[in-house]
Amino acid sequence: MRELTKKQKKLLTEVLERFEPSHDDRLRYGERHPIQSVNDLPINVWHRLKEMNFTEILYGEVNRFIDDWHWERIKI
């Protein structure tokens, strides 16, 4: 997705899947995923993304990746 490297995409996917709410949490709190933007990522993940490939558009590209990831998982 977009301008991120394969390693960055893999890291983000792993983090998003790790924080995926369980079935019980969805029943209690709704469908909202705890990571909705870069600001919700653990700080160490953001630092690792910057170390892998820092560009001036990294913040926006990570936000776009997270948004695309959520939309891909919506079941119609």
C-alpha cells in the first residue's frame, strides 16, 4: 500500500493484528479498533518505522495504510 517499504508494511500489519479486539471486547465496546491513526501506535513502533525508512511523508503514509487496512477488513 502506497509508499511504505515491505518491512514497514509487515510491522504495521503485525501491530494492527496484535491489537485486534477479541470477540468479547467487540461485544462490550463495539467494533472500534484501538489503533485508528499514527497517534495511537505504541511509540516504539513509530521509532522503528522511522529507522526503517524516514521520509517527510511517512506520517501521512502510515495514516493512509492504517485507514486502508481498516477498510479492507470491513465485511460487506
